[in-house]
Amino acid sequence: MTMKKLFATVCASVLLITALCGCSLNTAQTVATPDYAQVTELVTAYEDAYRDYVQNGDGEVMLVTANGVTPLGAECSSKYVKTADGLYESCSLTVQRDVEQHDEYFNIGDGIMLFVRAYVDAAGLIVIQKYYCTSNAVYYINYDAQTLDYVEHIEELDFFVTFDQVRRVYGASEENDVQ
């Protein structure tokens, strides 16, 4: 499959999922949960396309490195990446909490963001948690139960919920080092 066809497939999936997600962060309202299969298909397609681009792409990439803080004030180092063609935009943070954690934000587009937190737990196991974020709600992608679990107390997780927030804090600015 060519990159253009794959990107078109991802865009079509984004539009479909966005249409399914007319929900609100106001917990007093009923939140319509998106379809698990469609979301995981979108996430997998995006991850595959991004990985293919990184491994085989030869386009220009802007890299911004900086030291900063998370929404709750934990110190972190960041690497913000945006391709010249605008297809891919991501930000990786290394954060020292109880253990060193790696938080990654991926701008899937059309108000949809994938957030991934990875760390090694006390037993030495690698833990990877993925969250599907729309402009209206955040869901934990529960691969074991094959569900999307609505996240009610987002602030406790110490991450941004939109890519616009990520871009404003970690993107290109005078304080950050553009490479």
C-alpha cells in the first residue's frame, strides 16, 4: 500500500470515528463511547504508517528539544517532532516520577490525539498504556478487556488532552532548541 493510500485510509477512519464521538467532558452528561474496534484499527494504522515513515521516509523533519514540566509540574525533557509535509507531529517526554516514564503524544489529526505512557514497573515488566483523546473526551484503550474506558479524572494522569496544548508548551519557541 502506498503512503498516500495509507494516509487516505487513516484520514477516512479519523473522520468516521470523529463522527461517532459527539461527546462532552462534562461528566453530568452521558458520554457516548466510540467503537473499540474502529479506534484500535485507527491507532494501529497510524502507528504502522508512522513507523514506516520513520524507517523509510526521507522528508525534512523539524526537531525541537527542551526541558520543561508536565501539567502537574513534574520536570521533564522533551523532543517535539514535525515533518515538513505536516503528516506527522509528535512529542516525547522523559519524566522522572516514582520511576522514569516515557510519555508520547501523537497528533492523529482532526482533533484526535494518541497518548502513550511507557515505563518499567517494580517487577521489571514493561508497562504500556494508551489513551485515545478527542477534543471532547479521553479514553483508556483497554486491550485486555477490549474496551475503551472513559477517563473521568484526567488531571490525575498528568498529561495534556489535546495536541494543541502539547504544541503550545513543547513546540518551536525561542526558549526551545530548534534543530
